[in-house]
Amino acid sequence: MEILSEVGDPNVAVVYIGKTSKGNIVEFVESIPTYNPAEKWVLIVSSLNGCPVGCKMCDAGFFYKGRLDLDELMEQIEYPIARRWNGKPKTKKFKVQFARMGEPSFNMAVIEAMRLLGERYENFHPSLSTIAPIGTDKFFDALLELKKEMFPTNFQLQFSIHSTNPEQRDEIIPVRKWDFEKIAEYGKAFYDDGGKKITLNFALARENEADASVIAEYFPKEYFLIKITPLNPTVSALKNRLTNDVDLETGLPMKHRKFVDDLRRLGYDVIISVGDTRENLIGSNCGQYILRFLKERPELMEAYTFVRGFEFRVS
């Protein structure tokens, strides 16, 4: 891995822009959500070079050049390990999220990488965020097998939901994907007693529909939890006129407060995840992608400020 640039604060988050051994330009993130790397240390890696999906709020979907192979996945992990730890990560919880750039289920090498990491690091916690596209059953069959074999209690699987209206969800995530019924069926099979519940993620925009009764119809609270995150300031969200509905100071939704109250009344675990707002300025948050900002340089006052002076050529 050749590091072309790095952006951020090593006490909060750092985004690396690197060229892999195969010549692909990728972004990956080192994050310290508790500000104590010995307690929890998180890497967020890219699965693809770009992304063919083009979700309405995500900056990583403005191009697509193919899958990254196993070596390219591992390079994104081995570089920050060597830099910070000079060997194995000496942390209680070493988490790797396949969530930076690219839908991971399009790349079977992600399965290989998780297996390798599980064999190599006893403190490894796998995390995967997916839209579950149609045509990826082979990946999810292999993922289920791997989870049962190696990670029955510490695997974090997250499905991107964003809207409880299927038609609106199709606009937000403009590819064919599993419906709620199939996500629910797979999630129930994926769950193990004593393990993590399956996460249903809402990057909550004011414009999105969020109805707790739809969640209750498809997703039993014994297997699923709901995670609500702010709609992060991205080029795509700006262009598509999407508005964040989570108050970053109180951590509570504004328009969709009833959604949260109803879910809790129904007995669901609800996580409202508002991280350090400096991550927006760094460009390390979910949906952000520095190379997109550098290519277009829109007027985003609450994001990407760490890279405004960069002169980085984006092809």
C-alpha cells in the first residue's frame, strides 16, 4: 500500500487515501470512537473501487472500477495496524467494518478477509453493512456459514433500511434488493442466542418515511434492533436535497421523534448513534468520501473542512 494522503486527527479519526498493490486508489478509515484505542479500535475499509449502487446520500457511488482482491482488502487493514501498533493491535476490541466504499456483498473476497482476520487476531470483531442486492445469495450463504463457524456472538450485521416505504426506499437505494420479508428471514437465521441482534439502520432524513408499525410487522424485536444515525453532510445529500433529522446536540430526531418513541414502546432496542462531529469535518463518517468532495468542491460548510486546501488530482 502506497499512502498518497492522510486526513484527520489521530485521536479521533484518520482517512487514508492509498494506492493498492494492484494500482487501485482507495480510502479507508482509522477511528477511535471512545478516544481510547486500547479499549476500542475501529478500521473502516473499502470493498470495491467505487460503487455501482449510487445511494442518494452516499458520496462513494459516483464511479465504479471493480472489486478489490484479498490482498487489497488486507493492505487497508495491515497498514494502520503496523503504523499504530507495530504488530498485533493491543486493544480490547479490534473492529473492522466493511462499510467505507462499495457494497461488500458484491465481493466474495470479503468473506476470505474476515476468515483470515478471525484466524489471525483473537480480539477481532467483524462488522458488515449491506443493502442486500438481488443476485448476491452466494455471498450471504457463505457469510452465514462463516458467522456460525467463527463469530456466533460478536458479528455485527447491519442492513440499510432508511425508509419504511418500499417505493421511497427504492428511490434512495436505486438497485434491486431484498425486500423486508427476505431481510427478516435471513436475519432470524443469522441470529444466535447470546450474540448481537441484527441492526436495521436508518440514516434519518426529514424527507424519509419512518413508521414503527412497519418494523413491527416484519422484524421481531427478539432478533432485530434499530440504529438511527444522522444524515451526514455529503455532496450527494446536498445535490438530492436531503435534510438531516437528528439534532446533533440532543441526539434526538426532530420530525421523526414519534418513530423512536413508538419503537421503544413496542419493546425494540433503539440506538441513536451520534459520533464526534469532527468526523464530518475530517470526512470519515458513513457516506462521506473525500475524493468525491475534491472532485466537485461544493459548498458544504459542515463537512470536509480538513481537505479544503488539498491539491489532489482526482481522475
